[in-house]
Amino acid sequence: MKRVIVGLIIIVILSLLIVSCGGERNKKSEKAGLNVGFIFVGPIGDGGWNYAHHQGKIEIEDLPFIENVFYREHASDTETSLIAIEELVKAGAELIFTTSYNQKEATIEMANKYPHVIFESCSTFIKSENIGSYFGKIYQGWYLAGVIAGLKTESNQIGIIVAHANPECCRITNAFALGVKKINPEAKVYIEWIHNWYDPSKENIIANKMIDMGCDVIAHNSDSNESQRVADTRYVYSIGYNTDMKDFAPKKNLVSVVWNWGAFYKDTVTKVHKGEWVPDIIWADINSGLFGLTDLSHHITQKEKDIINDLAEQISKQELVVFFGEIIDNKGIFRLVKGSSLSEKDLLTMNWLVDNIVVLNPIASSE
């Protein structure tokens, strides 16, 4: 009898253990979700680059398989990026998006340190077992923006504030100038380097200087919206970058070249969640939806819109290649001969400017 009672007790205990263990598994399954981190190079309230990435972050937050989304701002160099990534890993991030070229070295170092964490690195063109990279051929959009500037200028003087003298900014600026030249060979594009992604006070000074010298279209590939504000205040046309800038320049903004990071972020977190992620180097073109132009302003006539839309379609169909044909730089050196185009390597190492560009601060132009 005692043996029977003992046996029953053991059975009951085992049953309770099974139920308890099963309950823990179910509880864990219910809580299971992906923890994602973002590292921003500047403030998310800049209205530009960081704001655009932050908007993409918001688009993934309500996906059913997302557990937590963490982020850090102002990771503008390797040291601050290392600290930010370390904090996100300790918080539990399993996938981390680093959103700037400035964070490249930190991404590589921390990916080696934490091989169980997946990293996606923006604009760096790097890849390893747990690093992928992503960017877009935004220069295609900037070519079209240059066409718009060339159509609208009356003084034939166009200003663009340039963040850095690096290949990314050179590609953007050259594509813009080639777009201007396509439609208006007499126009000049005046640039000034600020050697910073975000410096509103300097951008304010330069925008005013460009307008004082006669520029009647102002563009920028820096991260703030300050030059847009200045142009609108002084009733000069403007072209924005990163996000739709018309709210900062409601009177005179012509168009903005914008990023749509949310599409990429949703696709990536879904692949990681499903176990389908593989490292890759993504350099998406205008057909991807990763970038494009905002709606064209009412300042642009229907005839002008038809020209822009036709060129956009040609780029989409690869009938128009931005860096194709004879191109001479602003020092008189032939960079391309007729019938040829730049290779991907040439595009990624670009350190020269086309011949209709005038640099206003050449002494400071080397980095």
C-alpha cells in the first residue's frame, strides 16, 4: 500500500513538473521577440538624415514580432559609436543598425566582439558573417534635382552646401551639377564645404553668403534644414535633402531628395525574425523605393514637369546613366571619354568635381 501511495506521489510530482515546464516554455514563446537597436550620428530632431532614419525606426516598432527597439543619438565618431553599440548589446539588442559612415570602424570592431549580434551598416559597403551594409544610389535623385535647379535659375548661379569632401558627397554634388549642365550649360554651381554633417550656424552663414553673391537656388547635402529656412526667408528657391523640406520652406521649396528607410528596415527585421537574413552589400537604385523625389512644387510648370518626368523614366529604365559620356573635372582633367561610364569602384572612390562647379573655399577642401 505504501508503495502505491509513494508511486502516486511521484506521478503527481512529475505531472506538476511537466505542467510547470510547459508553462515556462509557453510564457517564453509569448514573450519571444526581436530586440533591435539603432545608432544615430546626430540628433533625431535634425529634420534631415537622422530624422529620416528615426522615422524608419518608428515603422518597425509595431510589428508583432518586435520586442524592444532601442536607440542612441550623437554617435558621431568611432569612440562614441563603440560606447553606444556596447550599451545596446547590453540592453539585449540582437540586430543593430548603424546609420552612418562615421560608425564604420566601430561596427567592424563590435561585430567581431559580438558575433551573435547582427549588424547592418549604412553607406559603408562592408560585409562579414554578421555584417551587412545598405545604401542607395541617391545621386540619381540628385541628378534630377540638378535638372530642376537648372530649369528654375535666372541668374545662372546655384549654391549647394556640401557636408564633406568625401566620395559620397562628391557623387551627390557632381550628379547635381551634371543635371544642371544637362538642361542649362551656362549655369555654374557654387559649393562650400562645411566639414560637418550638421552645423546649422555655419550653414546659415554660407546660405546667406551664396544668396548675397547672386545664387537664386540653394541646395544642401548636409543634415540640417537651416539653409532651407534661410532661402525661404530671403525668397529664394531651395532644394532639400533627406526628408520633405517644404514645411521649413513653404514659400519657395522646389523639391526634396528623400530617403525611405522604413521599407528597408521592415524587410530586414522580417528576414532576421524568420531566420532568412544573410549578409549582403545593398546599393539600391531609383526603382527600389529606398529614395526618390517629393511631389514637384507648384513653382514648376507642367512643361518643366514633363521634362523631369521623362528624364526620371529614362533613369528608371537605365536608358540614362548619370556618369556617362565625356566628363571633364574643374581642373581640366578628362574623367570620362565619350561612350564610357564610371565603374562602381570609380563611383565609390570619387574625389573630384565636374567642370561647372566652383569651390568657394578651396583651401579647406581636402580631408
